[in-house]
Amino acid sequence: MSCEHLICAACAGPVVEGRCPVCREGRAKVHHHGFLGLSPLVIALIVLLVVALVALTHVSGY
């Protein structure tokens, strides 16, 4: 979902510009970020790397 074409009910401005607190809150809801501000894709890649490293150390016998 994108906020490019959404209009704020409070200030009648584009939500993407974030003119008022309502716009900024709406924009934050649409463009939410994952844990610690990281995107869900980055979090998934980190988890995948950790799982691969654990599997590699298990196979190599350490």
C-alpha cells in the first residue's frame, strides 16, 4: 500500500508530505518498519544467515 494518493482528513493535504501530526501518524502506519527500524526483508535475511551458520557449524562438528 502507498500513501502517495491519500489525502489527510485533518489538514486536506497529501499524507505523503506529513504536514500535520495526523498525516505523520498515517504515513507511519502505511510505511511501518520492523524491529529496530529494519525492514522485514532485512530481518528475514539475518535470521536466514544465523540458521545457515548454525547448520554449518553443526555439520562441520564444532
